[in-house]
Amino acid sequence: MAFTFTDDLTDPVDFTRFHCGDALITSLIAVEGTNNKAVIAGLKYIISQLSRPDFRADWLQVTNTEARNGYILLLREKRNEFGISVMTASVTHVYRADSDATEEPTYGA
């Protein structure tokens, strides 16, 4: 795939390409919404493509393990650099069935 690259990292495509190479960048930026999230999604995409089993037949050998491990390390580093957590959490208030509660509680108020 041929593409042009400038060093203008304010451009979302160049920003993402700088951090993880070319991986459907325009689509990733549109879907993810931010440059940082597009970089993470791009690295995850590359790792998924390298997650096929290693293959060997006679003289032909295809080994993805080392490349995949390198991208996994890069993904971890970029998540740390961008402050993107691997986990997310949410709160769901649960009410007793016999409580007649209909609104979220105000804790400590």
C-alpha cells in the first residue's frame, strides 16, 4: 500500500500512522473518535492479524509469534503513554424488591 506521510502529527491519519503503521487508519479514526484510541485500535488490529498459528510445510515457514509479542509490548507501552486503561468499570444500583425505591441513592448527602 502506497501512502504519503508528513511529520504533521496534528493530522489524525499521520498521528496514527506514526504510532502503529498503516492499518485502515481513516476508518479507525472515524470509529474510535480520537487519535489515541485509533492508535490502540490499530495495534490491536495488527495483533489480531498476527494471531494466526505458525505454519511450516517443507521449505516454507511462517512464524508470527515474535512479531505478535513485539506488538503486544508496543500496545502496552502506548496504553501507558496515552493513559488508556485496559479495564473499565461502571456502577449499577441494585434495589431490594420490597423497598419501593425508584431513584438512585444520594450517598453521604
